[in-house]
Amino acid sequence: MRYEFAGSYPGQQVRLSFEATDFLDAGYVLVFAFYEGKLLMTRHQTRGWELPGGTREAGEWPLQTAIREVYEETGAEVCAIEPLGQYVIEAEGMGPLVKTIYVAKVERMHSLPDGFETEEVRHFANPPSSEVVKAGAEYSLILKDDVYLHALERVREHRFAAR
């Protein structure tokens, strides 16, 4: 499935695909991480509640970035991870931003590492709906486009999520 829609920030256009043949070399990741079937979300110091994710570092593969970001932002140790989809954000004056979406299973939780931007981690037995996220000021603007909506639909059926 492929989708196109406006991004969270003015002037952005997003192309989302769940077809592996559409995937490009990504510089960013977004991770739906599950611990004991519950979705992990992290509260960023300035943006609010969001999913773990971030920027690929030099020499890393996107998969390594996803595992590292989950640990840094939640203290979670990933034991299984799979790509789910990918989206490309384009806006005038900037090159395309390519972000791979992963689904991960967490083996164990550790204390939050020091020195990162996370203030709190929460486990959601029922992940917040896209309507709740879009309407809630406590959620990051990053989650307010339709990426979260479409990815959450697929994630709910994933074997790492609670049934």
C-alpha cells in the first residue's frame, strides 16, 4: 500500500509505502517497540510523547540506528526487529528526508541512559489512536501526520503487539 498526504509541518508532502520494493537508503528511523505486548512511547523534553526514533550516525545501518535509538530513548533492549514501512518527507528548500519504520520486540527494560532528551517512558496496552494523538497537545507534532495512522493500523496486527 502507498499513501500521499500533507506532513505535520507547513509545506511538507509525505509519501508513505509499506512495499519493500519502494524502500530507499534511509537516514532516519521510527520504531514501534513492544515490551510484553505493550507499545513503548517516550516523552521528549520539548516535543512531548512520541515513538523512539532518530538520525542515522556515520557508519551505521538503519537497523542499527533503530536498535540504538530505542535503547537511548527508552532503556529498552531489543531482541527482534523488522522493517514495516518507509516514508519520505519533502518540502521546498530541503532534500528528501527518508525514514524507515520498524516494529521491535523488547526483551528487557533498563533504566533510562543519562544524557538524552527523554524525560519519561510509558507502556501502552492500547496504543493511543491517531485521533487522540492529533487532538492532544501532549503528543509530538512528529506523530500528527498520517504516518502514525497508517502504520498503527498495520502494527496492531503484528505478532509483537498484544492480541
